Amino acid sequence: MDDVSGTGIVRHQPRYDGFVAAAGQRPEVADAIDQHLTEHFGPSEYVLHELASHLVGVHVHVVGPTPERPYRTLVTSGMSERPMTVPEGSGISPYAELMLCLPADWPLTQEALRDDRTGWPVQVLKQVARLPHEYGTWIGEWHSVPNGDPAEPYVEGTPFAGVVVTPMLTVSPEARTITVPDGTEINLLALIPLHPAEVRLKVSQGTNALIAALDRGGVSELLDPTRPSLV
């Protein structure tokens, strides 16, 4: 994972040796996430559940296309089962969930999810959701997570080799925070897949250089699988 403030890579060591069973999500948190999605994105078509989960159970809600949002929206539910290790005094909520959007015709059948060529976006959502708990760190806006060092494409035929965490751009600002009845606030953050050259730009020249490149290309959390590199 590279440094949110600019250039460089921060490397972490795993905190656990082997499988640690997830404790399970509080029902009031799961309900708050579900209600939030219905209000801001639309009702879930279905949920991709996990049966045996390491550290946290990362379930993925799939919201179908609507006239206002003619694509599928994928949102995790379970990353917030545990608090992240945020910097002391930062004022950042230790709870977060992740999302990204896929074209309406992106295959999400069980067979397609088992195929890395079409299943990688869901795999990346789950990987990044577990990362802060596995390594005792945190995920926030403009952190980026390369796929290896050096970054390599997630799967053959896919140009993307990492993600950057961003604010959501396709919704109102109110959608960016999920509030649980007990007052717990959960940040809802977007993942934008990056080309290898874009990952290198973030590491070598910093956050502002990457933001400028993404702005030039009009990039949002809606994945365009044919998007060319902006570097």
C-alpha cells in the first residue's frame, strides 16, 4: 500500500499467523448498511455471501441498474465488523466499507465469479476490505493498493494492476457516510482500478499527480474495462 500523503510505499507485516474466524456483524450495523444502500443506490438484487471468513465476513451487495444509475453497484458489508487502526487524533472513523460500479452487462453469475477474468472486481473488493485488519493499518481516501511490487495486472487480459481509494463521485455527499442508530459512522469509500503506469505515477509523483490524471480522463468509480491509461 502506498502513502496517502504523497509518494512512496508503506509495507506492512501480517498480524496473524493462519486463519482467524470472523466474529460476525452486529445486526444493527448490517441493517443500517442495507437501509443506506436502498436510500441512496436502490434495493439490492442479491448479496454475495461468504460462508467461512478470515477476520471479517465481507459480503457484497449487488444493486441492479436503475434509470438514474444504469449500471450495477457493488458495496461491501462486513469490513466494518472490526475497527481499523487509524492514526491517533486524526478524527477519521475507524469503520469503513467499500464500493465500485460495474457495467450493467458485467457477468456476476457463480460461474463468472469463479473465472478470474470476470470475478476479479469482487475479489479486489474483498482483498482491500480485509487488508487493514490483516496488517493493523487503515484504508482512507487516496490510499492506493498495488497488485504486487512491482504492480502487475490482476489477470491476463485485464489492464488494471491496483486500485486507489477515492470519495464516491456518482452520488450525493450524504451517501458517503453510513450512520448506525448507536451513532457509529461508517465511511463508504470507492475503489478505482488503475493501470500499472498510473500506480507508478502515484508512487513516484504523489497523490495530486494521480488526481490530475484521473480528472483529465473523467474517471469515476464506474469501471470502464476498456479505459486506456492516462499516463
